[in-house]
Amino acid sequence: MFHHLVASGLTPRLRGLRFLLAGGDVLSVESVNAAMADLPGTTLINGYGPTENTTFTCCAALVEPVTAPRVPIGPAIDGTEVHVLDDAVGMAADGQEGHICAAGAGLAHGYLNDPALTAQRFVANPFSAVPGGRMYRTGDLGSRGADGVLDFHGREDRQIKVRGFRIEPGDVEHALRAHPDVTDAVVVATPSGGERSLVGFYVADEPLVSEHLRTHLGTLVPPYMVPGTLVWLEAVPLTANGKVDRDALSAYEPPGRGDLSSDYRGPGTPVEQWLAEMWGDLTRTSPVGVDDDFFELGGHSLMAVRIIVEISARTGVEIDPQEFYAGPTIAELAGLITAGAPGQADTGGDEDRKPAGE
């Protein structure tokens, strides 16, 4: 959401705020610096912390542009300990990458009804002055500077974040393999519309109907874990060492329209053409037809907000998100724009509402 806010040019509307907090995923240096340029006098707080340690574990208060390669996640908040440990469970040296472990007043008791996972992740804290003290192995990698400020380096396992949701690709792969016609599956995250999206690769005797495969996944995993793109493979690519070549799969580019439920019907008006180009850029689909379902193309709610903001900026027409969700095709959206979005506040005469390219 923070990145979309910056990319949409909305940060100047927040001038006057003393503090702006962002958390839930890695902030880019470029977005942070752009926001700070738009918000003089505002302190941007980058919050870091797993739910297992109650929302925030560290906070970095930023008042000047970031010149380092990473946006710092800051020192631990009051009442919280953060240890960066080496593989021998000793303190890593300043600047050395290690495993981030958290402890203190915010530490959870464990995972409900899952003692095995609790024992694996909530472990003895050798640095605690309290007998029986525990700490949480976050699964994150990071380093600590001499000033106590931490940098986040990434995950030590395959867990990824997509739109703020923590996802274990193995869980999605397991759900794909549960389909009777799927013999193997690999799930990766690829760049899409300025962020990441899931792509599911599956092995079967022949390509399956993506809509049916998504329906199957929807019975096993929540919606945010259903890949926006599903790709049939004859076999999973392997490295020279016989391991799954995830780098090759991560570089995947969708071949045109893929397996969509709608037949292609091209744009017929300048408004439809403008929308098709914008949707194509965001979802990496080409060509985009006016009857294509936005969410079937891999779109999601944050991307929809970005489109609505762009429509408002270019045409002056305010689209209600619920109307977008109810009719998520270019044909229906173009109709709302042309009609001035009935039911919305009057934004001026239709003759003044001309999107780029019209």
C-alpha cells in the first residue's frame, strides 16, 4: 500500500502529518526517498516484526533520505530484545549476516494446537536473565550495525511475502499436487505491476483448464495464496545438481494471454484502448481484451485502487471500488467512465473528461 501510495503521487496529500508508519513488508529505498521529498517535516517510521512478537519488534525513525542499499528496520522497541545470531547460536559480529531472533514482553506463548511447530520456533533464550526465558526464531536474516540499528536481508527459508501476506510456497505446491491430474508443482514469486505475484507451475499429462485448477486451489488455500498465473510444464527444470531451477522459473514471462475464460475482443474506443494498455502493463498480459476479467488476469485489490486513482487523475471520474469489483472488465469500466460513473458526485461535464490518448 505504501509503494502504491507513492507511485500514485498521493503522498503530498499527507503533508502536515508528524508521523507516517509503514510495515508488513520490505520498503524500497526509492519509495522512501520519494515520500520524504514530498513530506518535509514528517518522520517516516519503518516498522518490522513478526506477529509472533506482537506487531512491531523494531522501528526505524527516518527523517533524512536513505543513502544505504537497504532501508533500516531500526533498533528494538522498548521491552523487546533482538539478537542477530550466527550458526553456532552465538552473537554475530556487527555487520555480519545472521539469524534474527526476538524476545521480550511481546513474545507469544506459541502456536495454538501445534506443539511441534512451537518447539521448533520458540526456543530457549541463552541471553535471558530469567530462568526458562524463550526467544522466537523469526526465520529472517539480518545484520546489526555498531549503533544497534538492524538491516533486514531476507528469509532463511522459502517463505515469501506477496501484498503483505506471508506465504510458504510449499503449502501452495502441496495444494496443487492434491489435484488428481497434477504429478508435480513448483510455485515462485515474480515481479508484476511493481510488486510480486505468485506463479504456479504444474506437471500433468496435458494442460488443464486454469479456471478449474483455481477452483480446486480455492477449496484448500485462502484466495491470496491462489497463483494469479498457472503454467503447464512437461517436466520441472533442474539445475546441474539435480535441484529445482527456481531461478529459471522466476524469470518466467507470460506467453501472451495465457489460458483465459474469455475470447479476445479488442478495444473499440480510445477509452478502452487506454485501459487495455494500462491493464497490460500492470498484469504483464498482452493483448488485453475488453471482456477479460481483471482478477483472472492476476489483478488484485491494491492494483485495482491504483487503476481507480489513475482514472480519477486522467478523467476526473470517481469510480466506486465496489462497481469495479462487480464488473471487472474493460468494457464495463469504460462504460462507467463514459457515463461519468452514475451515482457518484458530479465531477464536471463529460466533454472535459478525456483520458490520455483520446
